[in-house]
Amino acid sequence: MNYCSECGTKLVMKEKEHEGAHSYCMHCQAYRFPVFYTAVSMIVRNPDHTKILLIQQYGSPHNILVAGYVDKKEQLEEAVIREVKEEIGLSVTELSYNKSEYFPKANTLICNFICTAESEDLRGVSDWEVDKAQWFSEEEILRVVKPNSLAKRFLEAYLHTKKNTDSVS
Ligand SMILES: [Zn+2]
């Protein structure tokens, strides 16, 4: 970050008490921290947790996770519920955090959550935001999800944790 996100002045490095040097705007007389977008992505499970929902969007043939940008002043959890409702038409519960990854191409921090849909009913899927929505079993999910994608890495982390938890209980 080289310029102030508020006024455009070139930033300088200034000592911040007990914290070392930070970017500082002499004009605003304020420290400036990195600016980026925030999005949520969701591993939506069916009610008995045996299947996961993948979608296709914008004419692409790849299966990905439901995702969307977080609004200003919105909590991550609220964005998860809102986006699944908007795109799939389903209410979700049992939200839990899975993993996050920064996506440089879109300057976006993507926070992945696990949640459970109220049903497997896909009749309410948005026909302008989603081309296709489909449930897949855990056995087939890594084969059908977009290769080398964020979605795939989030799913691998989820399945890895789930396997370890299941074998303990
Ligand atoms: Zn400034």
C-alpha cells in the first residue's frame, strides 16, 4: 500500500508505539492499513451431511461453491445466510468456519464456511445468478469440483477435518 485510501497522499512509514513502523498519511494524520474486499464461500451440506452442493455460473462448465461478497457493515455469518438464500433459495443453519484464502486477482479475502441447508429442494435456485445447482456425495465431490481451485482446497480441508473427527468419535 503506497497511497492513502482516503485522500491519495503518498504514505510514509512512521513508528507506532510498541508496534514498530506502519504506513501513515501526513495529510489525514492517520495510520493506514491494507484495503481489500471480503467474500464468503460456502460448503452447503444437505440435512444429513452426506452431500454437498456445487453450482455452475456465468456460462462456465466448472462446478464451484456458492459464494459472494460481504456488504459493508454486514457480519460474515449474515453474508453466508443471505448469499445461499439469494442464489439457492434455501435457509441454512449450523454455520461454522472452515478456512480462508486471499485471492490476489480480485484483491479479495475469501472466508469459507460450512453450513447445513433446510432441505435438498433446488426449485428455488436463482435462474439469473446460477446456471446449474447439483448435490454431490462426499466420495465424488473432489472429482467433480473445478481442479486447482479455491473451492477444491476448501473442500479438501473440510473433508480432512471431518474424517479425523469421525474417526475419534
Ligand atoms: Zn490521507
